[in-house]
Amino acid sequence: MLQRRTVLLAALAGVSARSRYARADEGSPPTATPGGAVRTHGLSMLGEPALPPDFAHFPYANPNAPKGGEVALSAVGTFDSFNPYIIRGTAPADIGRIYDALLIASADEAATTYGHLAEVIEIPEDRMWVAFELRPKARFHDGKPVTAEDVVWTFNTLRELGRPFYRQYYADVESVTAENPRRAVFRFKSNNNRELPQILGEMAILPKHWWQGRDFTQPLTEPPLGSGPYRVGHFEFGRTMTFRRVPDWWAADLPTGRGFNNFDVMRTEYFRDATVALEAFKAGQIDFRQENVAKDWATGYGFPAVQKGLVKREEVRHRLPTGMQGFAMNARRPTFKDPRVRQALAWSYDFEWANKNLFYDSYTRTTSYFSNSDLASGGLPIGDELALLEPFRDTLPPSLFTEEFKLPVTDGSGSNREQLTRALALLKEAGWEVKKRQLVNAAGTPMSFEILLNQPAFERVSLPYVQNLARLGITARVRTVDPAQYQRLMDSFDFDMTVAVFGESESPGNEQVGYWSCDSAGAEGSDNLMGVCSKATDALVDRVINAGSREQLLAATHALDRVLLWSWHIVPHWHLQSLRLAYWDRFARVPQPIRAGLAFETWWIDPKLSAATDAARRRGV
């Protein structure tokens, strides 16, 4: 499943074309055609879809939710284009509101999607193709039907002209054709990549007729045409973005549309600084926010509106993999080529002190690229996992086979002498030594690098780390740039170290090529920020993608995780198993907990709550 860093599967398998890891006694079976193909309403990687073909709506959505009102959100960054599919320009983070996809993911099921634009998904016994049959009433906002030609054009355009990511993500597709105006068929190079139908299903479909005569490779400054629940309203590049609900949206009465998209207007205000965004929320200019700064969550919400109950705060548990976040080192730089240097830099980070003094002990240390899931490695490699690693034993660290991967643990006092001593020993092994209080290599060149950030909030995290590095004689500097410049530097890999996030799902697949393959390491704009490239990672990524069972997937992800960890490409940070939500008391939602923790697109404005809260805001609380 796609989980991009800037930051987002599966397919039917086997003779019965059940989901990739289905059990025979689960769910409602799809229907088989005389030729052996299966026609179904949904796909799942971990069993049959929980909802039957005739389900009325998602259980976490209220089909009778009232429509109306305006909600104000915030984003830190900027935007100067409406085309999110190319390297050039920066698009609004929520431009996807104007588009529909072939399939829609359930927020309460793992790796499960249901037909949206596609009324029927058809997969043959040999799994060498997938067909999507479009709903007859699917329409773009100009009234023209969404056709199979639009599906074909979208796919070919993304793969040929879009970000390098798409060429990697769709590499296993041989061809796509429109068999008739409503049926698009994707043919595969092999039947090994069993998540491919869902990968294709998550693709937003663009209008071929609107793009004719426009250059897809250039930033887009006019609002694009879509088919989704919202269309672009008022906007000012870099400042504000408004989406207006489409009152006659074609999918409003579909099971995948009922109870969703209840706000008439969704407005996002853009801020260059997270602190300013929080102040705007306190002032009542923003209605809803997710808090990702522990200090602000602990100390920043003591303002009168919270004390009077006008602003609500919740920590909502989720059941999602948390991936990896950390200080990512660019191995394309000579300083970071040696894994012993990278390990030394990891040993220099004092998480326990930071968690105690900066984060109010709210975080858990991340020790896996697939954290908070059964995909995470642990202990020593055995069985199938060991068999996958054996061919690369000579190229992997011996410790990978004999030691459990562990990160250093300090007492949190700020005196991490033992860990720094270990780091210095690793640096000495790599050819560095301290002379005149500077760490230098054999040529006498001091170790010096920059930690590049895109928001000031991470300066308080980075600066104590810089101080620890200085104790080793390393000169590290922190530089914060605006989001647009940051994105350009990331796309061209023009950085030393940065904070990166690699999201994961229960069903890792093609996105791993973009994260860790040699091909992506050299592709401008790819997600392989750290320049990961080895025969082991390439082979294990292939094993992840082509796993034929859940057991095979677990063995492959455990092996890949272990290789990445022992390569020390990142200084692991932390993760949180809940979402921190703050909002002005004007909303209602279905009360049941859901797997994703949050499905804001199903919330609605409660007229009575909104009237009272908005009146209090006008009075200045």
C-alpha cells in the first residue's frame, strides 16, 4: 500500500481468486464467471472484505449526516501549483479532494478497498490482468462521463510524465487498454505482484479531455477539473486554499460516498511556522488540528477556550503501523558512506534525555522500519528469514546474524559518556580521530555537516543532538528553509542530513522500490532520500513485492527491516500510538472507534454546538 513520505495494498490470488492471504471460511465469496475469472466489489490483502456486496455505507459514517457549514484547517508550508504528480511546483496537500479513484480504502480494515469509480473488479484465475468496470453514472464536474479512456490516459501519463515514483510503482504493468467505454484492462508482466490490482485501484482518474492542449510536465496555475466531492474555490497561492462541495456529486449516494464530505466549504490556511498555526487555532481562526509537538500538547493548550469547554482535546488510539522517522543521512555524501560512521552518529543521539526533557515522556523509541506491526523484525534471524539473508551473508555485517538489533539506552540524565565512547571507537575504526578538539579523517579534513529542516519546530530536537556531536569533535549545523526550497533540495538530494518519515502499512509492496532500491537511489524526486542501494535490499524488496502468502511477506519484511537497521541509514526517532486532536466544539461524528483513529471526512457540523461556539468566538471567548 502506498505510504508516501511527504507526507500514502493488495489483490485477489489463487485459483479461487480470493484475497492474497484469505482463509477459506472468511467473508462473503466473490462470484466466478464461466471462464474462471472472479468479479468482486472489493479487495483485501488480509482476508475477504468485511462488508458484503450490498453494503449501504461504511459503519463509521453517518448516512444521515447533515450537509453544510464551513470548516477552517491549517497547513504548514506553501503551494504554487495544482499539479501534485510532477516534480516541478508544490501542490496543496489536500488537492486530492477534487478527484475520485477506482477504489476507496476502508478506514476500519487493514489493506481493504471497495469499488468506487469501479463498480466491478474482475481478476482471472492466473492473475495476469485486472479489469475495472466503471459505474455508468460516474461524471466529471463538467458533466462528461468518466470513461475507460480516461483511466488509460491517466495511467500512461503518470508513468511517462509524472514523478519517477510512478514508473517504479507501476513497473509490473505490461499494458492498459480500454476494451469498451466502461471497461479498462491492465495486463501484467507476471502474476507475482499480487497487490497490483489495488495499487492501480488507488489511482485518481484525471479527465483526458481537459488536459488536451495543456502541458502536464509544467506547474498548473488554473484550477483543474475533477470528479470528486469538492471543486477548487477561492485560492491565493501560498496563503489560502478553498474547496467547495459539489452539490450534485455523482457518488453522493454510493456506499462509498454516503455520510462523507459533509462540509459545504473546506478552507485551508497556510502558515510558514507551526507556532503561528497554533496561535491561529487559539484565536479561533482554525477549527481543527492534529498536534504533533509534544511540548505544545503538554503546555500549549491552557488558553481560556479550553478551560471553558469550547475547545476539545482528545488522544485517539489507532491500530496502524507507524513506520520510521529519524535523522536521515544522505549516503551519497562522502561523510556518510561508511556504515560505521552512520552507526556512530546513531549512538550519539540521546533519546531518553530528549523524551524526558522535550517530549514529556510521551513517545516510544522506534526500533524498526515497520514499527507497531507484526512486520517488524526481532530477535535473531531464523527459518525462512535466515534463508533469505544467507545469500548475502558476505556483504552484510556479521552482527546481523549473531546479535539482536538494539539501540543505545541512556539513563536520561544527559550524561551519555558510555554511548559517546562507543561512537568514538566506531569513528576510529572508520579512519577518523580527534585532533585539536576536531574529528578529522586521514587527510586532516574535519567532519562537518548540515541538518536541513523545513520547520522551526524541529530545531529544539536537533540542537541538543548537535551539542552531543560537538563532544565528539563533529561540527554540525542546523538550517531551516522554507517548504518550497526544502522540497527542491529533497528532490535533488542536495542535503547532508534531514528529518525523514517513511510510512508503512500492513501490506508493504511496490512503494518499497521507491524507498530502498538502487534504481530509485539515482532517480531525481524519488523517495530514496538516503541513497540506499545494495544487492541485498534490491533482492529483499523484490521478495516483499512478490510474496505469495502472509508468511512469506513476514519473512521478507523481517529480513528487509533487519538489513536496513544494520545498515544504519537513519538515526531512529520515536512513534506515538495515538492521534492528538484539538478542535472547537462545533462538530459531531459517529462515536465508534476505528482502526485509523480518525476519519475527518465523515465528521459534520452540529448546528446547535456550532451556533454556541461561534457566538463565543465572536465575543472573544
